[in-house]
Amino acid sequence: MATLHVDVVSAESSIFSGEAKFVVLPGEAGELGILPGHTPLISRIRPGTLKIVRADNGEESVFVAGGILEVQPGGVTVLADTAIRAADLDEAKAEAARKKAEEALRNAKDKADIAVVEAELAMLTAQAAAARRLRGGRGSH
């Protein structure tokens, strides 16, 4: 079966680099599925879970907090604002950070502060939800 090269990088590090059969991620206009031979594309990514089906049929799940997707004939590049491997997601930490952000939102005074905190809150809510989904999915295999 045909494969495509996938690179997932964040400002902190390279998260994944390898061959894959299929990639699914949260695009700006909805969920995107990328197969080998996909039409070239550039799209923003929303916070959520990126799923990679590797060439060996194993799966990688990565939480992305947003970023840019580029699809070229032989490969996919995901430039994520923040990317965390599913195994490293901590729902309790994300929930605690979300509660802190909600408190900061209640105390925010000007529009710029409110916008920054709202964006952080949306990312943390998506991260906690991804951790819950991924944790729930592990036991069903």
C-alpha cells in the first residue's frame, strides 16, 4: 500500500517523523483525512487530536493546540503551536490549568487580556477532552 511521509513538529521539538498510510486531524473547517496522493493543501489546524496510522498499521495520537497543515504530493507537514503525544497528556493537569484560566478570565479587565485568556481556555478545554477520549479509547483495544 502507498504511504506518505509525515512530520509533526512544534516550537519545542519534533514529535513524529515517519511513513504513514493515513492522517486525520482537526482542520479549520472540520476534520480532515489525508491519504497518499491527496491534493496539495494548506490549512489552519484547530485544537484537537491528530491521528496517524503508521505504515506498520500502528497508530500515533498527538494533541495539537493549533497550527498549520501543509500537504504536498509525497508528504504531510504539521507545524503545531503546541503538540503533546497522547501518552504524555495529563487530564488532571489540563483541568487544573483550565480552572486557573477561568479564574483569570473572571478577573481580566481589558479586551486584549480577555482574548488571550479565552484562547488559552479553548486550548486547555480541547486538551482535557482529548486526554479523556484517548484514555477511554486505550482500554477498548
